[in-house]
Amino acid sequence: MTTLYPTVSDAETTSPETITSRHDALTSAVAGIRVRRGSRIPVEQILLGAAAVLFPLGLVFILLGWEGAAHNGRTYAQIDYLISGGIFGLGLSVAGGFMYFGYWLSRQLGEERRQSALTLQALGRIEELLDASMNARVAGIEEATTSRSRSKSSNRSNATNGVVLYATPKGTLLHRAECPVVARRTDLRAVPADTDGFGYCTMCDAAGVALEG
């Protein structure tokens, strides 16, 4: 007597190796189905093949109808040849012409898509090159600006190092010793040229002295 549910012996025979082999077989079968689906004939080839068959076949029917009607003196027989050969052949030729027109449109559409894809790829490459060039230019400008600032700071510190100018007790301008503004004053104080919070007198060119030092 057979049972509807698996027994203990059936469950024991379903080993992990058996399950793995079944899974592999199912995976390979599904992959084969995908390959067969992807290997379909393109629509362009179908339209071209149908046009290549229908249009000449229609011409052949037209010629046969004309041949039959031309060599038969009976009116009813000529009408039969006209209907069976001429009209049917004309329909086949028109259908073949439409098929070829569809093939031509399909080719044009495919070419436009290909050109659009190539244009997008070219634009993408141009955009990448412009971005890279712009980034390199910005990095170069930033590096040059930083280097120039460091150079100016270094030159200023080196130029004003050790140079001493003079200022009044409450003044914020630095003067040379022979400056006519402070030449007769005896309460001057010596201030280093690179001291913060002081400016330079323009009459005696104190700034030039500081840079020369």
C-alpha cells in the first residue's frame, strides 16, 4: 500500500548531494532557455526575407495571369486569370513592398540609435576631459597661489628681520631716523620694522627701508 507522505527512509535518501545536483541541473536548464530566447531572429531579417519572397512571387503571379488571359479567347477565363493571377499577384507585390519599406525604416531607426549612442559616448568623454582639465587647472592655480603667498610671507619676514625704525610714544607710524616729521623729537622709541599694528611713513619711505633691510 502506497502512502501520500514520505517515509523516514525516503527522507534519508534525499541527501544534500542529491539536492545540490538537482539544483545544478535546474540552473543549467534555465540558462539554456535564456540562451534560446536571446537567439531570436532580428525583425529586420524577417522583414527583408518576407519582402524578398513576396515581391518576386507577386510579379510571377501577375505574369502568369497575363500569360493566361492573353492566350485565351474566352472572357470568363480571362476574368479568372485576372483575378487569380493579376489581383493576387498585385497584392503580394504590394505586401512585399511594404515589408521592404518596414525593413528600411527599421534599418534607419537602428542607425539613428547607433549614432545617438556614439554621440553620447563622445560627449561623455569630452565632459570627462573637460572636468579633468578644469580640476587640474584649479589645482594648479591653488598651488601657485599658496606658493606665492608663502614666498611673499617669507620674503617679508626676511626683509624686515633686524631692521629698526622709530615711532613717537603714542604714534602708530614707523619713521626713519632722518625723517623730517620726527627729526627734532627726542622722545622717539625704537620699534622693529615687522612689529604688528604699525604702519610706515610715506614721507621718509620707511617701508622701502624695511624692505631693503
